[in-house]
Amino acid sequence: MPCDPLPPKSIKELQIIAHELRLDVLEMLYNAGSGHSAGSLGTAEIFATLYFSELKNDSKKPDDSGRDRFILSNGHICPLLYATLAKRGFFPLEELSKLRKIDSLLQGHPDRKIPGVETTGGSLGQGLSIAVGIALAVKVDKTNTRTYCMTSDGELNEGQTWEAVMLAAKYNLDNLLWIVDRNNIQIGGFTHEIMPLEHLREKLESFNWYVLEVDGHDIMEIQSAFSMAKRILQRPTAIIAHTTPGKGVDFMENDPAWHGKTPSKEEYYEAKAQIKKLLKELYA
């Protein structure tokens, strides 16, 4: 039997969770002195919606066969995944302070030994293939669960991604939902300068995917897209989520330099103050 979903949360509650996750991420990255800021901050609303509104899983039974699976392909944004899993109760919040430390459970890319993590990350471009394999196995086993996968947009430079795109369509994987974090940056600069991706929607549709585009910071739009994906039959669904890298911190937003950079002491305190101001406005 599938795991039960969490009790429903309001849009405002999910917005608050997203900003709380951002605060956790900032503290983790500052303490670690290394890691990836832009994408970790830029996808907080998606993670808040996934783990506190959408996914059917149980932190007390992380390996339950009836769970939905989430595959994080762009594993460098794992600080956000770790903060989310800890907030959901998969492991103690105290573990977050050990990010990237020697012998820590929480390294710079996800590892399956971490409760709630479905796949070990590292080289980009592999996650969608893994998700396709899981979704296909679920079909064969006739298990009523869903597989979710997030990739970066820069990963679409990898040929393996497009092999997975073709295979998912071939097998009509309507239990697969792929989220593309369309933040327009990658480690070397802006995506349109390194390897132009547009017209991305039309490309995916030509492979027989059902494609939705959302504002990746609008929780209502994200929820609506998740709901629509469940009604699509006989083909997989992709959500192109337009996000702002470094969201919530004005000096980080839309700057490729923050793809793999962490804040200095002064930047850390300024970034925290900006996020806390956003939280205060939500509580007002």
C-alpha cells in the first residue's frame, strides 16, 4: 500500500517552510566553507511543496515499498535536500551542522546511506536515467507509486539525459515526473552562452512528453502542475520550473559566480537578515 500523504498545509505555511529551509542552507554552507549556494536557495519552494505537500513517504519507514521516490540528479544542491529531510524527520536536525565534515553523514553529494536519499549522486546527467529505471520497475511490479526527478538545466548538455527522455516516452511512463530547474546558470556561466537550450518546451514535446511551465517560486503553480501530472496518461510529464538562482538574497540572485560559492562572514549575516525579513513579512 502507498504511504499516506502528510496533512495538507496552506500556501503560507509552505512559503514559511521554504524560507526556513533557506536559513538552514545558509548556515550549513557558511559552516562548511564550501558548497553550492545558488541552486540550493533557488529551489526551496519546490522542495517545500514536494516534501510537505506532495510526496507520499514516511520518515519512520524510509524504505517502505509503497513510498514515492524523489531522485535528485543535480546533487550539488544537496544542502537543500538535507535540510528538507531533516525538517521532515528523516534524521536529526543537528546533523546539518556537519555538512562536508570528515566522517559526516552529509557529504557534498547525496549518498544512499542517508535516510530518505534514494540515489547516490556525483557526476551530473545520470538522475533521469535512474528515475526512468525506477518508474519502469514500478510499472512492471504494478505498484501504485510515483517517481519524481529533479535535474538542473545545465545537465541537459549531457547526452545521457536525452537517452532517458526517449526511453521514458517509449515506455509511456505516466508515473514519472521530471522537474527541470530552469535557472539559466551553470558553473561556467549562463546556459544560453555555454549551450543554448531553447526552445526547450518544444523539444521535450517532440519526444512525446507532456510539458508544463511554472514559476518555480509560486507554490500554487507548483501544486497545480503536480496535480495535473497525475491526470496525464500514457506519457511522462516534465515541469520546466523557472527559478531565480540565489533566490531571496539580492547579491546572489542571477549571478553564475554563486553557483558553487559560499558566503563570507559578512555576506552570511547579510543573507540571513534578508531571508528573516521575508519571513517576518509572512508572519505579519
